[in-house]
Amino acid sequence: MNIAALLSGGKDSLYAAHVASMYGWNITHGVTIRPRRLSWMYHTDNIHLVEAIADALDLPLILRDSEGEKEQELGDLQRALTDLPVDGVVSGAVASEYQRTRIERVCHALHLASFTPLWHKDGEQLLRSMVAAGFDVIIVAVAAMGLGQAWLGRHIDMGAIDDLLELHDRYGIHVAGEGGEYETLVLDCPMYRRRLTIAASETQWDGSRGTLRIHGLE
């Protein structure tokens, strides 16, 4: 089965693609919607790096800009998927019913299957499975109580997962960041032809939330 992977550069989209490949599905394209503003549907932090990620995956990338208007942005995804020679789409939806149902709506209109292999997986086990599979993931944005500036650029390893569990117990954050608590970037995974390294970056911090703005990858 030929499928397109919705890519953001974050852990969930890439781990979903990895799981799909383990099922034996043939990932033929990456598809990214790049919103011009904060989006209800699509990842925005460091989205400019997705072309380097597609290159590391050795996948042709379908990249479409979007104004990020609620509901109208679904049309941007539908146009990106139209006429692609694929049977389905894999996405990294974990807990967002809003995201999952709208991707399914687009796929239904195009007669494509929608695969969400991470749907309703336990957050802790999901992160531990990523680490065990060889994913090198860093946190590039934080916006939750307990996630201070020191978390920006931190690798998600077993120690970081333990710390996230403590923050879950103390503040109620979702361990996998499904409440928007943090965003991630994958520097390496089994699907990459070569590891990515950060060429230049800067930290933006306003006292309660922040972003690790990455200017380039090598």
C-alpha cells in the first residue's frame, strides 16, 4: 500500500510514519501544510525545517502554504493530497479529536484511507517506545507550568520522561505534550538517511513560555 505521511518535523508525525513503515506500508511522499499564523490544525514551530527533514527521509515533499483560517485550512490539505498516487495518509494524531476527524474528512472526500497508528496511545509508553526505537527528539517550544527555559533544547530521553511524569502528577500536563505543553523536533530516527545537527539557533523566552528558534540544520 502506498501512503503519504503528514510531516511536521515533530515526534508524533515521524513516529507515526515509522510505525506505518514497520507495518510494511510504502511511504512515497511527505506532505506538509505550512500555516502563516497559529493554526487550529497544523504545527508551526520551526516548520521551515521540514524540507531538510524530507531530504533526510529521502522523500519528495508536497509543501503548501496556508493562511491558517479555521476550517478553510482543510481545503489546503485536500489540494495538497489531490492526485497524489497514494492509497492513504498516515498522521500522528494522538488525542486531538479535532485534528483526527478533519483529516478523515479530507481523506473521505478523496477516497483515501486515513491511518492514525498513535491514536489514544498512552503518553508515557509512546515516548518510551520512541526512545527505544532510536528516536533523538528535542523540545523546541514550551508553554506550560513547570516547563521552564531549561527545557528548550532538552533531549527526550528516559530521564526527561521521568521528569515529565513528575510534572504530570504536579500540574496535570499531558506527558506527550498533547495539550500544547511542548513541541518537538526529531534530529534522528531509523527512517533518516543521516542524522541532523543544529547549525544555529536562538532562544526566545517571555518569562512563561518560549521557543528554540532553529536557523539551520546540517
